[in-house]
Amino acid sequence: MKAFEIKNRHHHLKENVIYFFLILAAAVSILTTFGVLFSILFEAIEFFQMRSFWYFITGTEWSPGVDDSRFGALPIFAGTFIITFIAMAVAIPIGLGSAIFMSEYANPKLRGVLKPLLEILAGIPTVVYGFFAAITVAPFIVDFFSWFGVEASFNSALASGVVMGIMIIPIISSLSDDAIQAVPDSQRKAALGLGLTMSETIQSIVLPSALPGIISASLLGLSKALGETMIVVMAAGLRPNLSFNILEDMTTVTVRIVDALVGDHEFNSPDTLSAFALGLMLFFVTLILNVVSVALIRRFKEKYKINAL
């Protein structure tokens, strides 16, 4: 009896230690998020004490480093969203299509070859993608549109967005493939037994069931696109340009942050502090996207549970 009590106390102690470390891990994750926020918040507030917040979010001219410096971030955020939209328009169809093929159509041997080859793209440094965009994709776009009499810049949002989308494909493909694989095989067999074709089964059963995972994969790809710098610098340029013409040069928030922090200005100058203001806005944009995606994921999970009953 005494040996049993000692053993029981030992198990309780072990459980408490594990519980403590799990709580610590969760606390570190949460505190890191707040640490990131506060590291940019106070510097951003100092910037907004020097410059108008309203002009920052609505102004159309970004010209730091001059006598009449202006910090209108609208062209920067417009360029960010346009390039990110192009990247996601490339990455989601190709990534999801490759995930469906590997999960539903490819045999195990072919899947075992294709998935590692696809994931090799995830290990390529972004600067290499930047070279590919500047040397190969951008000249191709210029030559292609010149055939139709349309002038395109060698630094363009289209070249940057296309290559960024190629970079994101492995993320969306791999995670979507895992989500599709997690759908119970019994649901596929039941749908096929009721007379649905393979494509109808994928459309009506597999994809709705895997949709929360697909949304999570797309969100991760979106976050990576929003934070990309090297491809934009080498393929889209540094000029804040408020234009919806994807054949012109544009820039993004992360590029301007790097440009502001590596300059020779004093740290407490508006030129340098503008990087923290841009970072704060990007933080809130990412936060809003995360909240929306979590709401969508919960909605589809609840819908799937109801349909499964």
C-alpha cells in the first residue's frame, strides 16, 4: 500500500511538471506576441506625435529625407496588397490543385516522389527567387506584353507577385495535402457507393471537410507573402507608386521598413520612426486577417459537424 502511494505521488509529480512546462510554453508564445507589439508600439506613437496619423493612412505621397518630407502610406499599402493578391492568385490554384492530385489521384509511389520534389521549393532562399524574378520572369513579361503593344517595366508588381506565388506553392500544397489526407476514407467510399464520380466526391465531400485546413494553409501563405522583402526589392523596386497597373514598379511595407532602418538618419527622426509606424499597421492588418480566418475556420468546422451528425 505504501509503495502504491509513493508510486501515485510520483505520477502526480510527473504530471505537474509536464503541466508546468506546457503552461510555460503557452505563456512564452503569448508574451512573445505582446513583446513584438510593444517593441514597435511606443516608437510608432512617437512618430505619430511628429506626423499626422490621418495623413499617414490616407496620404498619397511618401517622400522621406527631403525638406518637405511627407509620409502618406497609401501607395505602400496599395503595392503590398496588389503584389500579395497576385501571389495568392498564383499560389492557391496551383498549390491546391497539386495537393488534390497527390492526395486523390497519384499512386503512393508517385506521391512519394512528387511531394519531396515540390517541397524542395520551400528550401530555396528568397534571394534566389529574387534573381529568378529579375533575370528571367521580368524580361519575359516585358517581351510578352510588347507583342501586344503594351509597355511593361522591368521592375513590376506582376513579376514580383508571380515569383512570390511560386515561392508560396509548397506551403499551401503541403498543408492542404495533409488536410485532405485527414478526411476519413469512409466518407469517400460512401460517396462513391452512392454513385458520385471521383471529381464530384472531391468537390462535395473531400474539399468541404478539408476546408478549415486549406484556409489555414492559405493564411500561412498570405502571411509569408505580406512579409516578403527580397523578391520585391529585386523585381518590383523601391518606389512608392499609387497605381493599379501591375506592369509598373511598386513597393511594399516590409521593403520600406528595411529602407528606413538602414538609412543614415538619426533614430529619433521621423524618417527612421516611420518604419515602426509601418510595422504597427502591418501588425494590425495581419491580426485582422488572422481573426477573420479563425472565424471562417470555426464556421466551417461547425457546419461540417452538423452535416456529419
